[in-house]
Amino acid sequence: MDLHQRQQFDFLLMTATERFVDRLIQRQMGAQNALQRLREDPNGEGVWLDDFVDAIFQDFLLDNVAGACFVLRALAKSKLEAVSAGKNIETTLVAMSKQAFAQLLRSKAEEVLEQESMYA
């Protein structure tokens, strides 16, 4: 991945993490509660990780083949659970990129929430 693309991906991840963590803290009434809920059920009530990733992909125009490939190139060394094949290659690529991004976003959000909990 070229350096400018890496920079764009890092900006995307930073922006997504900030937005996700802010929403979690507000919905869960604090960083400690947010961290606990995220760890218990990332798609549970008030957390909705997959829905958030869907929205980020739409906002950043990544829910297409080119966007999926951009994310997958940035996360090329990541491991994924089995992704069921979609109706076509585009559907499968987008699903894979969302899954990989969600895993990374969850990890980054946990880091930020742990820091927030220490300083609160």
C-alpha cells in the first residue's frame, strides 16, 4: 500500500474510532460501562458495532469493490473468520472488508476506552 493510501486509511480508522467511542460513552453512561458492554456483546443494545461499520462504509463511500479493496489492502495481514460467499464477488469483498475493519475498530475502541477509564 502506498504511503498516501496508508495515511488515508489511518485517518479513516482514527475518525471511526473517535466517533464510535464517543457514541458508546454517551449511550453507556461512561467509559467503564462502554468497555464492559463492548466486550460482552459488540452488537448488543446500545453498542451496534456492525451497524456502525455499515454507516462508516457508507459515509466514506467504501461499500463497493474499490472501497473494499482499499480496506483489505490496508488489513492484508489480518485474519478473518470464515465469510460466507455472497451472491457475487462484490458482496463477498465488502463483507470481508467490513468484518476485518470491525475487528480492528473493536480493538482500537477497547484501547481508547481502557485509557478513558484510567483517567476518569
